Amino acid sequence: MEIKKQMLEFDRKSGVICILLALHTHKELRAMELLNMIHISRDTFYRGTGEWMTQNGLMKVVPNVDERIFVFQITEKGRKIAEHLSEIEKIL
């Protein structure tokens, strides 16, 4: 069985599962709230995980009045994945 490239990237990105579950629960989070919940560095998030998740349609940046504050929302694609992850979490 061949594993898709996207699945391998998903597995290797730090915090993807936790970010999806947090956004699924809270619907919308400021960047600092999210980073504090999942305990990854700003650098890892902005230059790696967060960028990859946005490019792959799992979350999006929500326009905010204060341009210095980033707010993230889960997308429909991200929500579907998070629902499956929630089921796995229940089994574990």
C-alpha cells in the first residue's frame, strides 16, 4: 500500500492534530491562544505547521480589526478531519 505524500506531511507536521482538535472545539482562536493550548513555538507554527495547514485548506486566517492579531478558524475540510480525529481520540 502506498501512502499519499499529503498524509506523510500531515503526520510529520508538529501540532496538526492538536490544532485541528482545538479549532474544532473552539471554532475560532487567536494565534496566541492557540499556541498556548498546543505548546509549540511561534516559529514552528508560522513557518511550518500553520502555513502548511492554511495552504492545504485545513484552517484559514479570519480578518480582524487589529491587524497585529491573527485569528484562525477551521475550514470545512479541517472540520471533517477533526471529527474523525475526535472519534480516534475516544477510542484511545
